[in-house]
Amino acid sequence: MPKIEAPAVKVGQVWACNSIREQGRSVEVIATRDDYAVVKTLTDSDSVRRDLDANEQCRRAGSEALPVPNAYSRVGQVGRIRLNRLRPTMNGYRLAADAAVVTDDALADLIASQGEET
């Protein structure tokens, strides 16, 4: 099986998750340490957004019972990912924006493209 080449991981890059369960999630690399990248979540996955929207609709309707009571946004959360997962495999990540082009407009384009894929 051929080895999948991945771009070098740099601080400031934005990576989008390829996993079916986390589709729509994107992270920004804020540091690299040893075999890990320290990342900050920029966008929630589609399933988390659906759960949060369902809860919000129930709150607006005045219901105290929420369909997904444990749902919470992970935007801004800091975590770490092994560097070998930052490559375009089925359960890995794909480079969405390089460090030099991460701007508010690039992030907005990323969020819009995630919505078009579903």
C-alpha cells in the first residue's frame, strides 16, 4: 500500500476533519510538541450543530426538556492531535488553509464549503 504524503504541519494552518462522525469540524494548529499538534477547534461538526440547533428550537418553544441534553459546542476548545493523523486519510484531516492564508474570509469560505458538501 502506498504511503500517503502529508504536508508539513505548521502553526496557523487550518485542518478539516475527514471522519464521517466529525464531518464539518475544523481546527487551527496553535503549537506543535513532540508527536502532537496542539489545536483549537474553529467549527463544530455537523452532528453537534444539528444537536445544538434542536436544543435551541426547544428552548425557543418554551420546553424544558431538551432532545440532546448533553450537547455542547466545542468551538474554542484546545486539544491535541497526533501528527500522523494530520494527513488526508479516511479518518485523518485534510489541509484546508495554509498558515499564510488563514484570514476571516478564508475561515468563512471554509464554513460555507462545509455546508455545501452535505
